[in-house]
Amino acid sequence: MLNSQASAATMSSLLDAVSAANTAAATSGSGKWLDVRPYDGEILVIQQVGVLGGTTPAIAGKLQSATDANGTGAADISGATFTSVNASNNTQSLAIDPRKVTGGFLGYVGTITGTTPTVLVSVVAGGKKKIV
């Protein structure tokens, strides 16, 4: 059954690969909020961090919920945080129950710290949509 589940998955980008120098650059923007209402079962969210530059650069990623695709009413999802990354080449994942995404839209915020930091980061989400 694993093969049929994987082949039925729909993948979406929450944050296209970007070399981010600040938190605003590592945050889902307009059109990057995923409508999770059509999904059945958990959604796997993968944060991939590449090269970090600058002095003591770090990124702390978290997932948020909102009421629409523009991020209206964005709020943190309890327990949906990635471990802070301060070294290059790190991949982490979180499984999210779409029923816990208040408002039905899922987004990502990557808080960047350090002196003149640059963080190469991307975030994708995948899951199986309901069959109607």
C-alpha cells in the first residue's frame, strides 16, 4: 500500500528555494499558503536547509494556519516547529493533521538570525487529497 499512497500524493511548495537574508525572505508569501481542506490524512512538510553564510547564521522554522490563501489571521500551530538549524545541509520533516490547521490554510515562517546571515532554504508539503 505504501507505493499507492506515495503515487497518490500531491506536492506543493510552501517556500520556493531561496537564499534568504532575513525572516521576511524565508516566509510563505502570497500564493504560498496551502489549502489543506481537500486533504485526507496527514500532510508531510519538509524543510530543507542548504548552505548558511554570515556570522552565526541560524533559521528556526514553524508552521502557521490562516483563514485564506493570503495568510489572513496567521497564527502558529502548536507543536509544529522545526529544530533550529545553525549548520549547513539539514533536512527535517513534520507530519501535520489538516484538521488541526485552523482556518484551513497552511503556511511557513523561517525566523533568521545572525550577523549578515544568508540561509538557503526551501519548504514543500505533500499529502493525499480526498477521493470524492
